[in-house]
Amino acid sequence: MLLSNITPSVTGGVPLSVDFDSPLDYFIFIFQIVFATATVLVAGPVVIAILSTRSLRVQNRFIFMLNTSICDTLVGFSVYYLGLFDVQEGYPSRNGTYNVLPSLLGVNIMTFLFAQFDRYFAVCHPFIYSRFISRQVVIGFNIYCWLYNFAHLLARNVLPVSKAVQLYLFSIILFQIIVFTKVAMTVKLYVVARFQVEKDPPGAEKENKKESLRTIIFVVTIFLLLWGPSFVNIILRFAFGIGLTFRNEATNLFAIMARFNALCTPTVYLWSSPALREATRRTIWARLFPGCRTRVEPCTEKADTKKTTK
């Protein structure tokens, strides 16, 4: 599966990612199809459910969920190309997309960071949060995640290769700083979830805080576990020249783990939020499958139309 040289493209089109010479090749190809389809079918309905349910889309935490779920849906579609064809992104590139498709994961990285800060201030500093963090501010943060990543992507594609590689290494260092910040914020949020939230009086607001903290802690923990090996391998390759080099994106185990985050994140959203599950069932599955119309757990979350739920 490891390859030291680059396989040339077949004239007239992009070749498939595997040669089908062994059972492993068939497994890899089928896995990529199943993975891409599952990601689209899980993340896509989350996007539609949040957009279609006003009580969800007026809450800050669901705006962050919407942004990451849009990225996850696009990542799922991207696997139909990255996983099924002989594609190598990065430096050097082969049949690549100018790093457009891998950059979608960068949007999620920054979105998770802003979401962590949002939950921290919502729980630890509720008065400051209700005064300064409006729905428009949160939407602005999410738009900034897209603008920053694509501005960075544009710069890497315009600059000479030597400068683009330096910019790429700088982005890896920046992402390491973000990762360490995520770890610190996750520990802090865990402490808050265990002690401070328990002091709040019983009610819907307390349950919303506990749910939102539980969601962000699980999501970030899974993110760090799946992204960690890829970060380590990139650092070893570019800093010490001893990392693993794979034949293409379909056989790159670390890239597959990183993309697997696109399936895990919306799954955690659905698992942790009864309101989101009900909205997804009502807006998507109940219409496609009438047998799903049986009423399940009702939506009990409150939405503040002036200021979003803390």
C-alpha cells in the first residue's frame, strides 16, 4: 500500500484508485463508496433539518452544527472522487483538486474552535455572552471560517511551489496551536460541565447547557483522536523526512481517519440532541418513509428569538 514513486495518470482520464488485483483492493473500493454514501446520508439530513426548523436555527450552537454539517456533507461527496480515483493531494500532487476538497476539513477545525469558545462564554460568563454574542456575530464567525480557509487556499495556489510549501508548513504549525487550544478548552469545559452547570437550578436552560457542553466535548474529543495521526505524520514527513507516504488518498489511512470525522460529527449531533433527532425525523425520514411518522420524543428546547439560548 505504501509507494515511493508517483504513478502516472492514464491518458484519457483519471484511473481508479486500486487495480483490483487482490481482495484488499475490492474492500478499499467498496469501503470508500459505503463511507461516502453514509456520510452524505447522515450529515445531509442534519443540514436540512436545522435549516427547516426555526427553533433550531435561532440557537447559536445549532448554527455551529449547521456549518460543520455542511462541510461534512461536502466531504462525503468529495470521497466519491478522492476515494474512488487515483488522486494525490498536497506536494507533489497527482490528479488533485488544487487542495480544494481537503481544505473543507480546515473549515471544521476553525468552526470547532469558535464553538468551544462560544460554549465557554455561554456557561462561564452568561452576562457577557448575552450582551455581546448575538446570532449575527455567530454567523459572522462561521463565515470567517470559510473566508480564511479559501483565502489561504488561494494564496497557496497562486504562489510559487517553494513559497506554497512554506505557507503550507506555516498552516500546519498554526493548526497545532489550534489543537493545543482545543485540548485546553476541552478540559476546561469538562470541569465546567461537572461542577458549574450542576449548580444551576433545574429547568430547560440547565438541560440545554448540559446538552451543548456534552456535544462539544464529545465532538472535539473524537476530532482530536481522528486527526491526531494525520498531524503527526505530516510533521514527521516535512520536518524529519521519516513519515509514511501512501499511494493515493484512497489508501492513505491517516487521511481516511481524518475524513471519518465527517461521519462521526453529525452522528454525535443526532445522538446528543433529541430536538435535532425529532427535526430530522419530521423533515426528512417521515416524508421518505411514512412508517417513521410515529411520534417520538418531542422537542422541548426553548428558543429565544432575541438572543440565542445560552
